[in-house]
Amino acid sequence: VVVLLALLGLAISHVHQMHLRKKDSMRKVLARGGQWEEYMATKNTMRMARTSFAAGFPQKVNDYDDAEYVGNITIGTPGQAFEVVLDTGSANLWVPDATCAGGALDPCAKKHKFDATKSSTYASNGQKWTIEYGTGSARGFLGQDTVRFGTDNSALTVPKCTFGQATSIAAFFKNDVIDGILGLAFQSIAVDNVKPPFIEAIDQKLVDLPLFTVWLEHEGRQENVPGGLYTYGAVDNTNCGPVIAYQTLSSATEFLFKLTSVSLGSYTNNKGWTVISDTGTSLISAPADVVEKVASAANAKLDKTTGLYMLPSCDTEIPDLKLTIGSSTYSIDYKNMIVPITATDCGLAMDAFFGGGFGPAWILGDPFIRQYCNIYDIGNKRMGFAKSLQ
């Protein structure tokens, strides 16, 4: 890929869209290594800890097994390319630094690394930075440079973004395709209160509207096929139908809002919960009792090895999962509620989430976003939902 020079000093606002590429998911990698449960427990702990501190031009992208969506960005001038999770459930950007190392395992070995000496727009910060995980950490120091949400001239280019330069990363990143993470949530949950790149873009008035739209495709067990689009600064009217409704956020942290009820087949629960929309989560995560009853209604059986509920076959047609948000009900059909685990086995696209009474009780991940485009309206602190036109 030819990496073009970053364009600075934009005089007018634009709408920008980011190419995505989807590869083997962290869930699959960690499940194979027996680390998935520990990883999710760590992520849930981090979520709980946060409560105490802390018009576009469509561009086709690629999908890999409906598992993990990865975006291409560049940092610096000329741009150095990285593959990152575009994560609405976090708020920091970090990538491996040129000095990143990790002993005998060295999870940085095959990662793209940022070399500050090769960027004419880099500014040193030097503040130490750490994110702790149950199996290790990502740690290093902060720097400042131009971040491009993509790799070509049409991509959103944001000068003076502060980001993490990791000198070491956890071992469980070793076999994942991603180099790092680009958080898209609010600054209030960012480690060290670092301003996220898209918030920086809003503040620098580089986008027409202070929002972005996420459209994800469902392609099943296929690789390198068209799979999704992020549209920065506008509602995607090409791949998404009219906005069904907007829901006010409960807080400007993660994209947190209220879910009134859930039903599937004969099962209905009107308890009401707090939920987040999270592009970094492959499944829909819900309280264990809800998942158990939904799985029972779908005739799915728990596989203790993976922690997933397996279906009788990949051709199983289950009733729609219906979620009520505000005054609107959103139905997720069986195509988006079934995920391929192996070439012949498929599971229900839900797993148990233990919020511990803090933060969200549900996580609406990729299956929900594939069915309905999600509009992350940062300026008005609300979520919008529109039917995917796939």
C-alpha cells in the first residue's frame, strides 16, 4: 500500500469514511489458547473501574468471518500505517513503538511499530502511560502527531493528536492481527484524560457534524469480502435507511443508554437495563440468566469449553431477538444471531456478561450493529439507529 503524506491545515469541513478490514477475531485466538474467559473478566473489571474515575462517499471494505473489524490508520508525516480495532467501548489510541519488545514471546515482533524519528510532525510528550490487563499490560509513553483515519487523501486527517506509544504489550495480543486500538468513546473515560482523535477532529472543526455512523455487513464464514464502513461527520444515507429513532445517552462516557425489554420466541423480560453500543465486541453480551433463557428458546446448548451456546446446526432458523429501546423495537434476525465457530459448528451470537452492578448490564456488539446502522452522535449525546440496507 502506498502511504500518502498527511494533509494539514484544512480550510473547510468534510465528511470522512474509513476503510475497514476484518480478520481472525481475538475471541477465536484466545479461545484456542484457553484465555478468553480471563480476557473478558479483565475487560469487565476495567469497565467497572471506569465508573470510579475514569454525506459520505461509500468505500467498500472487507469482512473476515463476521468476527473482528479492523481499521487502517496512519500516524505521522509521512504516514506510518497501522491496523487497529475501531472501538466505541474505549477512548485511547495506542500502537506499538519502535522500541516495543517482550522477551522470549515478544508479542511486538510481527506488529507495525511507530518510529518517531521518521515523522516530521512528531512532538515529544514523554508522559508514562499504562493500561493494565489480567494477563499483562500495554505500557509506554505518550507522543503527539498527525493521525489519519485511513491511508489515502480523502481520509480524515487530524493534526496534533496525543497517542500511546507502547514499549511493551500483553502476550495475548501476539496472535491477533491488530497492532493497537483506536478508542472512539468520550474523553471522560480515556486513560490520563487524553483527548481521543475523533474528539480532536470535532474540536478542530474538521468534520461537518460531531458524529459518526457505523455500518457493518454480515457475510458469514467468508474472508476478504465487502464488510463495512465508518462514516465520520455524517449520517450514512447510502448504506443505511432513514433514522428510526434517537435515544439519549445516560452519560457521556461509553455510549451508554437504556434497554427496556428483550424477547425471543416464548421468552420475554421487561426488567430494563443499561446497555452500551460497542463496535469492539463480537457478540451481544447480556446477564447470564437472560442469555440462558434466550439460548433455551433458541434450542442452543452451552459448550463449557468456549463458554458459547451451540446450535444444532448452522442452518438453524431461530426466532428474531427483539430489543426495545425507547419507544422502538429492534428485531435481529437469525442470520445475525448465528456465528460460525468452525467449518461445521455454529453458536448463538450471545454470551454472558457480569457487570457486577457497575456500568452497563448489556453490550450490544456487532450482531446488533450489522442489523442496524448505529449513529454515535457525540455532539447531542445520543445514539441513532437506522436499518442496514445490506
